[in-house]
Amino acid sequence: MTYIFSLPRLLSAGLLVWSGAVMAQPAPPTAPSLPLTDLSAFQKPSANWRIAGEASASLSQANQLTSQPGAGVLVNIPVKPEFGQAYNLLTTLEHGDADLELDFMMAKGSNSGVYLQGRYEVQLFDSWGVRNPKVVDNGSIYERWDDSRPEGQKGYEGHAARQNASRAPGLWQHLKISFQAPRFDGSGKKTENAKMVRVELNGVLLHENQELSGPTRSAAFTDEKPTGALMLQGDHGAVAFRNIQLMAYGKPRPELTGLAYEVYKGKYEQEPTYAKLPPEAKGPVTELSGAQNALTNEFLIRYTGTLKVQEPGSYHFNLGVPGGGGVLRINNKPVIAKAEWSGNGTIDLPAGDMPFELIYSKFVDWVKPNLGLAVSGPGVREYTLTDPLTDEDPTDPILVEASTNTLLRSFMDLPGIPATGVMGQNNRGAYRVTHAVSVGSPEQVHYTYDLDNGSVVQVWRGTFLDTTPMWNDRGDGSSRPTGMVQHFGRPALMLTPTSSDQTTWPADTTGSHFRPKGYTLDEQDRPTFRYMTYGATVEDQLRVLENGQGFRRELTVQNAATPLFARLMSGNSIKSLENGLYVVDGNTYLRLDNADGAAPAVRTIGGKQELVVPVKSKLIYSILF
């Protein structure tokens, strides 16, 4: 069951602590990239496809995309109005099971798609501003088609994206697909449907374990086979691709045979000498399990057997041993020398039969016995050699909707930003905003404001907040965005008296005399934040733009004792476009609407670029994403 709440105005943080057995998740191996120095990775490319160094699209001109010379970007600019398979692009590489990861850019109003095996489409579409996605929208699995069916029913078995996680046209978006090919028996009869194991768009999960009974509409092939080429649709609209990584699977999995176990009673925080220790129980087994015996605590299980490897290469193992420690040895070599609750390791294995040894020592009494071991390798997608680890206390998610303008106070953890001290960090060392206000809107554009700095921490599109960490059990006080999130880096003061082009922006509020003054709500429950800094009184108002395209921010500054500057955005790359529009890191637009006559500047500090503008009394700009 999922608990969903629609909240009025303001909610305060609670506390949360929960015990979940989680297996360590190291970064997956890097998939091979399709070379985009030329078109040699593709079959008979038509004239609408080209290799470029950069691509850009207009926010206002439909189906317009421009490219610059160079390499690394695959660009489709349709050359004829007719639709047809001849304009689509198929790879020379064929795949069965595969993980696909790529960046793509849509022109305004454009339509494209990615076809696994040339048969099963994940839709690419300019869905900017769409609230309730349909099967034609970005990230959806397109429908199948049968002309013999009645009108209105010809399209069937399409699967709309769970929510709209799209960016604006002209911005780079990120797509990840885990695909399982259909299965066939020795006679060629299909025994299992194809499956989209997982589809993520811009970091948001849109589909999981979705079966496909056959090819979707406009596929290159109407039949089904174990393998096929990847196809990029090129007959519907302008689109660009880069960083195309395709990890194909299909090699035989390693197998465990001849398994036996021994159980030793006692609290073993170090591995014992087995020759001097009689086991409580022993014998042959058919599977690895943390509950192989009647003991629930203070025991050690030792498994031995043979690992049969058919495909030589580098194998990665992922071990979970909740409530204790573990060791994994293969071919008489340590793969994981010491795991405490979880661990991982990599080993090069030849083809053949090798000794296998796994130890699980359980000594934390409030955790149930639970053992998980997963492996991935050359041409082998990660799979478990045990039952998957289960949560010690599975919790139904507690979700908050924003059917009206909604404010919620909580801690907010920022992924990828390390904390520098004890204060302002969560229990995993990440940066924690301790005085965060998340503001949700029925337009499905939401943001988090940091009261300690007067800064916008993040903005996202889609559903509002997952408050499970805050309200389940005792809680840890934090909530999490549940849509497509755009982060703005470590929180920092919006306004400061910068003295030169090379002055580093302050890392904290020291010397600013910053004082938060809370916020006021308008008649629609939308906040205007207030604070004091450098002697000035500041009102900071954020409002969602029409059609949920982003938000507009208006700062009003009074009684400044010294000239102030605002840092609107920072990133690796800030490019000026037209009419006060900038693109930041290829994934966010900033539009300077009113600088009260002041001139903005892009400066470079410490290898990063910053868009800075003097502030007189009024500053208005918009973030579009």
C-alpha cells in the first residue's frame, strides 16, 4: 500500500529511523560507446543523419535544430516531409539482452524514438509542459498497432510514462533502458515475451518489468528474434544523440555446483580455525541462504562448492550480510576479504571449475538472518546467486501530493555534494539542508528553498515528495523529491558585495549578517521569503511559469549599505543565446527578464563559470528546464 497525502500550507519535520538490509551497489561497469566520429557504426545511413561537434535547438521554432562541425554528436535533420523507414538509422551491432544509456536533444515539437532490436520502441517526444503523459509522450513505451481491429482500438498495449520527466526542447536529456530479449525454445517457438526491465528518463523510473507481446508500431521488423539491431527513428522530427552506450548480454552465467554447508554456534567477529571447531550441523544444500539453520543469532555459516565459469574475464561480486560480516573466496583467492553488512569485489576468472567459499557470521540480534550474493561479468548482466535481500521492515511509501500550493518543512539531502563538517550532513556524509522549505504546486513544478542562505537548492517536475524517511517509525527528518530534479549545487548566498571579477563567491554567511525573516503567503498560499543580508532587506518571490515550464524569481532589495551582486547560476559551461537567454551545462535555461538596467557577466572562477549581475533594487529572472 502507498500512503498519499495532499497537504494544506505547512507541515513540519518528524524523525525517522528504519532498519533495512541493503546490498552494496557499486557503479556498474562502463558499457562500450558507439563511436560517433563517423557513421560507420550504422547500416546505410541516409542523408538526414550527420556527425557534428555540437547541436542546439530553439525554444520558439518548431522542428529546428542546428549543428556545428566536429565529432561526438549524432544529428538527425529530416530532409523530406515523407515518413518512412528509409530515414531511420540501424546499428551494425545486434543485441539480445542489453543495457542502453544515451543523451538526446529534442527540437521543439519533435518526435523520435529508440527501438530495441529495431522492434520495441521507447518514445522520444517534446513533452515539455505535459501534465499527464500518454503513450505518445517522452519516455512512454509506444503502442502496438493492428489495422484489422475496430476504430479506436487499432492501437493497443501502449504504456504511458508514470510521470512527465521531460526537459525543455534544446536541452540534453538522459535515457537509461534495461531490456530483456524474447526467449525461444529449440524449435524457434517463443517461450517468453520481451521485457523492458527498467526505463529511466532524467533519473526518474518510468517503467519496470513491463512485458511486450510483440513489436510496437513503425518497427523495422514485424517478427521477433533473439537478437536485432538498435534503431533510432529519423522520419518524424529533428533530434540529436550523444554518449550512446550499449552493453549487450547473452554470455553463459557462472553456476554453483556441489554446495555444502557447515554451521558453527557462537559469536564470530573473526574467522575461526575450522579444523579445531566441530560444526553444529553440516551437509549438502542446493542453494545459498542466510536461514539454513534454526539459529537466528550468533552463528557462522560456511558454504563450499564449485563455481563453473564458461566465459573467462573480470567478474564483480556484490555481497550483503546484514547483522554481521562476510568473506568470499573463489579459486582460493579473496574476492571480498571482509564485508561488514555489505561489500563488493572484483576478480579475473579463467574458464573452468574453481573452488568457492562463502562465510556469513551473524551476531547482531535485532536483525533477521539474511544473505545476498550477486554477480556480473563479461556479457553477463548482474543476477543473484541467492534470493534477493529483503527489507528487514518493509515500509509502504508515504507520498505527498501537491494538488494545491503546498509547503513542507524538512531536512533535504543533496546527492553528490559532500558535507565539510559534522553539522549539515546526513548519516552517509552527504550535504544536508537543515532548514529547507519545499514548495509544491498543482502545475507539477516544485522547488526547495534554503532558509539558511536565501537560496534555491533544487527544482523538479513531476510528483512532489516522498516523506517516508521523515514520518515512518521514528524518522530522520528528511524528505525526497519524486520527480525529475535539477540541482543547483551547494547552497550559498544569493547576494554578496563582489569586489572584482576574480573574487571567489562566499562559501557561507560569515560576515554577511544574514538573518532569515521567514515568509508571507499570498491568497493562493504561495510564499515570498524575506531576509536581511549586508544591511539590506530582501524579498524573494518564486512563481511557477505558465504550463509548468519552470519558475520566475523576483528579488526586491531595499536599503543596501553597499552595492550587491547576485550569482544567478554556476556551472561548467554558460552560453549566451538570444534575448537574455542562457543555457547552463546543456540542461537548464536561464532567462534574464529584468535586471533594472544592470549588465550581466559570465565569469570564470576556479574552472567554473558563473552568471553574475549587479542588483540595484529589482531583479527578475526565470529558470526553464
